[in-house]
Amino acid sequence: MTDEINNNEIPKSDPAGSPINNGGSYPTGNPYNTQAQYNAAPQKYGSSFAYVSENSAPSRKQRRHPVLKACAFVLCLAIVGVGSIQGYRIYQDHKDKNGFSEFSESGSKKSSSTSDADDEGEDNNDDGPLPSMIELAAREDAKPIPDIVEDIMPSVVGVSATFEYTVNSYDFFGWGMGNSSQQEMVGRGTGIIFSEDGYIVTNAHCVYDDSSTYHAGEALEVSVRFSDQTEHDAKIIAYDTDTDIAVLKVDESGLKPATFGDSNNLRVGELVIAVGNPLGFDLFGSVTCGIVSALNRKISINDKEMNLIQTDAAINSGNSGGPLLNSCGQVIGINSAKMSSSYGSASVEGLGFAIPIDNAKQIIDDLIHYNYVKGRPQLGISTVDVTESDSRRYNIPMGAYVAVVDSGSAAEKAGIKVRDIIIDFNGDTIGSTTQLNSAKNKYKAGDTVEVTVNRNGKDIKLTVKLQEDQSNKSASGADRFAPSN
């Protein structure tokens, strides 16, 4: 620690040890000429330094310049930043020159300077382009779609059917004039060659019209067009309106049948391909692709509840009866229906339906061998719905109104009569014809069931022994009647 000395304390001797004259005289050799010089000069006292006398001039305080310092600091930052950017550009240019392929006049060639480590990184990290939706939806044993189309096309035919229907004449006020005339119309669809000896599968509605618009019944004439554009007359073997399946026959042999698969193995999201003749033969053999949107869809068509495959593959008028294929080229469905483009107030697209081939195989075999579906239960009646508005208007219960009772049928033998309203079928509540058919099809021919009908406001229980349905063996189309007053 530095020792402080008072300015007024003059040492008794000089640094060499000589005595000092307090009166103002200094010994010989003293470098100080005056008392002021002595006082102003630094003195040694042992190991310490004496500070300057108060009479000496004070040291000037250093001035600071904050603005200049800030400017200098910003300038330094700018210099560093510009240098860093320029350095990065030089580094990147050097990397690009060494890492990218060099191009020659004949094509591209990878630079020899590219390291092996880069190649290994590409092999490990780059698995190639992402697969397409078709590749993701296809099965592992899938075939190329062009090969599937080439293979199936000789097995797809066009179906042309001529119908006759009645047109009634009306006057200006909408009253019937008692005049009627017969008109013809032609419908076109698609078919699948089932066997090499000429059996062809299509939809029942392609050869039998039971719609509420025409009631045309069975077609008068049917012909088929093959992929080579030749046309041949066809005979209707049988049809089943409950499952919308029909079998035709042409007098040809050596035909190429389609390959049929297993619809039970289908998965939602799986790739499917539809082939048919939308809007007629002008677009013969059109191919569309999609996926399985849903399985086991219960859809009601013409009062028949059907268990169908739903797909977003484009299915239009004329595709009916054509094949729905899996990605292996096997027929797994028969295209049957398309939801209307306007469903109520909603706009509908991409809703097509097909009959699962596993459900159709037994039907097809029965139609070929017996001309009808064996074991199918039948009541022997024709019914129309009693809607909620009908129920309120006529003060009758909702159900299936009996319009026709066939002679000798199971219904007639059980005591069911015209104007009865079926409200219960063996424990299942009935509110429509669709519900009645669904409840009935749970049983087989020969089963005994209990049916409850409302007759003149009273509920009556009747026992019915179901008969085998053979109605499709011949042309028959029961008319539908509105509830009577």
C-alpha cells in the first residue's frame, strides 16, 4: 500500500542522506535551485512516492465522444456483416462447383469430384418419388390397368332391349279421353360373358321394366353387341328383380368368359375399375377407375332392399350390368345403380353401386339351371305404402296396403284380403313395402310366420306358410294400386 505524505513535511535530509537547511540553503550538488522546484519534484521516501504539491497544475480530464463511438460501432457491424455474406457466397459457389453434375454436349455426367459419402447419403435418404393414388389403392398382386382392360374387353357386351308400353290420351284439362296407344322404346345397357357357350349376365332392369313411369314389363326383343361390333339375338333365360340380376343366352360358342373373383376380400379404399357403355353404344367399352367407398350398403331400389358395394368410379346410364373389377382384373361386382345427380336439395356426385359377385353367383346358377331363384319365400301379394300423410288423411295405420292377392297364393290360403294393411311380420313392425320384403327375406320357402293385418280398424293375426317364389320363370308384372277411399 502506498504511504501518503503531507506536503508541508519536508524530509530532514536529501535522498542521499545529506542534511537540509530549513532556512532555504541547499547542500552542494542539490539539483533543485528553488524551494518551489523542490516542492514540485517527486520525492522518494523509502519505497513510497510522494504526490505532487497542491501548488502544481492539476491534470486535464479526458473528454469522451459517445456519438463517434456509436458511429464507429455501427460501421464495424456493417463491415462484418458484408464480409460474412460475401464469404458465404464464395463458399456456396465453391460447393456448387464441386457438388453438382457437369454437363457435356452429349448429355449430363456426374462430376468425379462428388464424394462417395454424398452417394451413400442419397441412397439412405432418398426413397424415390411418392407412389400415386392408384398405386396406393392397388393390391400387391395388381396388374397394369391397360393389361386389365385388354383382357376384359372381349368379355364385355352391349345389351339392347326393345320394350312396348301403353300411352293414355288426356284432354286439355287432364281428363282421360279413353284413347290409348302402344309405343316402343329401346333401352341399352352392358353385360358380362359368363360362359364360353353363350350365357351372359346383366341387370334385370335391362330386360324387365317395372318402373312407375312405363310399366313396360318384359322386353319384346333383346340383342347383344360384342367388342368386335357384331350383333347377335339373345334370349331371356330368367331374371330376378329382387337382386336385379338377369341371364341371357346367345347361340354362340367359343366365347371368352370373364374371370370372377371374391368380393368378400374387398377392402374399403381398394382400387376398382368399371367397364361399360355409358349413354349407349356410341361410348362402347368406356373405362373408369375409382375406389371402394363402402361395403354392405343397404340401398332400397323399387321397394327392394339390396346389399351393395359403393364406389366413386363413374357409373352412368348404360353401365348397368357391366363388370366392376379389382386391380387383378377379376370381376368382383355387377354395376347396378347410380344415385341421382340431384338427391332432394343436395347435389350428388361419385355415388355408384354394384352387386357383390359373391351374392350374385348363387342367383346366377339358379337362374341358369332352374329359371328362378330356389328357396325364395313368397306371400303372393302386391302392396303399396301407406305413408304418414295417408295415415292422417284416411285415419288408417302406416304399413303395406294389400292391393292384389294372387289366386292360390300363401296369402290367400292364410286369409289375407285386398285392402288389408300389413303392420307386423313375425314380430317386425312394418311401415312400408320395403320393410315387408326385408322381413320376409329373412325366411325361406316352407317356413311358417305370423302376420298382423289391420282390417276395418281392427288388428287381426294370421298364420302364413311361405311358398317358393317362381314368379320370374315367366313374364309377369303385377300392377301397383293407390290406396282406395
